[in-house]
Amino acid sequence: MNGQGTELVTEKLPPPYIRESRALDLLNPLALTHGCRIVMEYDIEPGDRVSVTWAGAPGAGSYTSVFFPVGELRPLEVGIGGIPLVIFNLGRTVTLTYTVIRGDSAPVTSQPLILYVLPIALSEFPRPFITQAPGFGTGLVLDVSALTQFTLRTNAWPLQTQGQYFWLRLRGTNADDSVFDKLYWSAPGNVVDQKFDKGFYAQDYPADLLKGLKDRSTLTLEFMAGLQGSEDPALAQVFAHRNYIVSTNGPVTPVVPVIESVKGSDNIVIPDMGDTAHSRVMVTGTALAGEEVELFDGEVSLGKARAISGRWEVLVSELDVRRHVFKAVALYGGNEESNTWTINVTSPLPLPLTIKEAPDNINLDLVAARDRLTAVLDYDMEALDLVRVMWVGTPGAGTRTTAPVRAGDIKPREILLPTSLVSANVGQTVTVTFSYTRGASPPVVSQPLRLSVFNSGG
């Protein structure tokens, strides 16, 4: 053996991990927005020198650091540029390793951490808008009749960096039924620079072209950004479109609010005049885009909601066992009232279970759930009840129903779930319920627990 200290072999160098993302095989790129710290936990000796390698897409999608001394801080970690690396590897698999030189010995490379970099969901990207539309651009109807100019705007997006080019195209139908197709922003003129310092980019234009659109036609705003810094629009990330209904003949008559549905915690519609065991419901409906409605249960206000793109919703919790009559009142126009929707809450369902590794009952702690995932059932149980847990996430490996087991005499009842459900659902929201069967009675299903399985750091 050359040099001093214990001889190194790959088997003694466990895989590294990313401090901001402890998932075993999936990487949410948004977790690296503010940094990427590579952590190496092996039997370090003071004279060791280490290099880190991120092997991804060729060129800018890969990185190997110079060898550096291990220093004195433990655990050993080093920062690398997270955003540039994930930008070039969205939807790809990358391999992360570190290499150690000890004394005069040959370099030894660690076991690999193999990660799939998740694509970014379209819902994470902002949509472009015209600020003169109702609700500062969020409304559905764009009245151009009185406009002399209009403002196109987009807000900053995830993984935005200086030097990224962006494009904005408007498509619609002219009054003579010809195609309206105009590119307002494009490379190389439009690029992320100091104009984004306030977190958005906006530009004014004459409204003459919009006034020539067909009344009641659809105007579509199409935005995309070159996350990798390329001027080629074919390589750009396409964002979700925004649509407006164009009005060229003056303001639209206010829309009377409508209650369209009332859904229980299982996301199933409760019929008007129907019975339900759910004490937590979602009331949804329509109203004038960009305006507010107030929901009532009889004469009791349940809160206000804004009609985003003409649709609104209000979550109602802790309904007591009785008849409830919902109606929505417009907070615009003449305060028109909606139709009513009546439900009768009967004996409530059991409360949701809890997950021991999700202390706030909202977010799963990925570090705590790395080795153990525990469902906790606490209801008015009897020892001979047959209980099971239903975890619904991504299809296949991300969904599981446990085999029925006796409730037993110890309350609350804990049931272990496979930890593979965690890695299969990183970046997703899952629904977890339990059921119990007592004697010959049909199974009773609890209210659901909706759990966010997001990277929480370490």
C-alpha cells in the first residue's frame, strides 16, 4: 500500500447525496433553486483530497470539480451550481459520484447516486397576461373597445437566469375571419436582464390591432423561454397558454353566479338535496371572471372567493350534522344570487388517519420517511375490526392498498407502509385513507388525508 492511512475501495465509499433533496432516485429541480450541496459521508482521513462529478448531458449538463482538501467540517459537503446543471438535464438521468485520493494511492471513485431529474410541471410556470383584463390580467373577458394601448406582462419563472431568451406570440381571429398571428417578443431582442429586476417583464403596445379582432373570438397568448440560453425557439420550454374572450362592443353584462357542484372529501359530487357523511366539502361554481362572490350557508357567511377565469371554489370544513343550504352572492353588479344547493350531513365519517412521518399532516418529511413510513389509525375501533390503508399516488409503484389486519387492542393502531411509496411520489400530492370492516357490515372509509411529498431539505 502506498501512502498513509486505511486503504480505500469503492465499497467503503457510500453514494453521496444532495442536501436539498434527500430522495433516493428522484430529483425535483425546484429544490435546487437556491443552491446544491453535495454531501459525502465516509471514513475521512485528514489528508484526503476529493473531487465531485455530476455526469449528465454532455457539455453544460455535466460537471467535475478540481480536487480539494477535506478540511475539518463534518459532514463533508461542497456546493456546485444546481440551476445550470438541472436545466440541461430535465427529464434525464444523471449520475453523481465523488473521487478520493488518499496519500500517494490511486484515486478511488465512490458508489454512484443515480437520479432522475423530474420535468417541471406546467402549473409551476407563470402564464403571460394582459394587465388591462379584469383581475389584473386573470379575468376571462378582454374588453378592447376603450383601449388605446395594452400591456403584455410575464412574471419570473422557476430556474430563471440571466441570458435566457424568451418569446411571446398572440394568435386570434380578425373581424374579417382572417388569422391574427403576431410575434411580440423574440430572441435576440428579448432576454432576461436587469429589466427583470422587479420580478417581471412588461411592455406597452398600441391597441389598434386588438380592436380589429372579431367580437367574442378567442385571443391566445403563447409564451416560451430558452432555459438553456439558446436562441433557437425549437429548444425553448413552452409555458401554458392564456386565453381571453375578446369584446369589441363594450363591457359584458355581469354574469349571475352559479353553484355547479358540491363535492365531498372523496371528490365525488353530492347531489342537490342529497345525504352525505362528509363534514368537509368543496363548493364550486362560475361567476364574472375576475370578480368575487360570497358563499352562504343559510344566512351564515362561509367566505369569499374570486372567479379566476370565470370559476371559483370555497372549501367548507366542520359541517355539523344537519341540513345545509348553500348559495353564492355576487359582490359586483346588482349582487345577484345564485341557485341554492342543499345537502344533508348525516353521521360523519371517521377522521383521516395520520402519517407519523408527516408531523403537520400536510407535508411528508422525506428524511424521516427514508427508512420508515407509518400510518396511524385512531377511531372508535373494536379489536375484531378489519382495517386496511389505501395510499393513492402515481399509478403502479406509487399506489398501494394494504392487506386487511385486525385492529387489535392497542389504540391508536399503527400500520407500516413500504417506503418505496415515497420515492415513487416525490413532487406529487397523494391521498391516504383507511377503512374498517366490522362484522358483516360494509366497509367504512375514512375522510382522506392529502399529503404533499416534496423535498424538504435535510
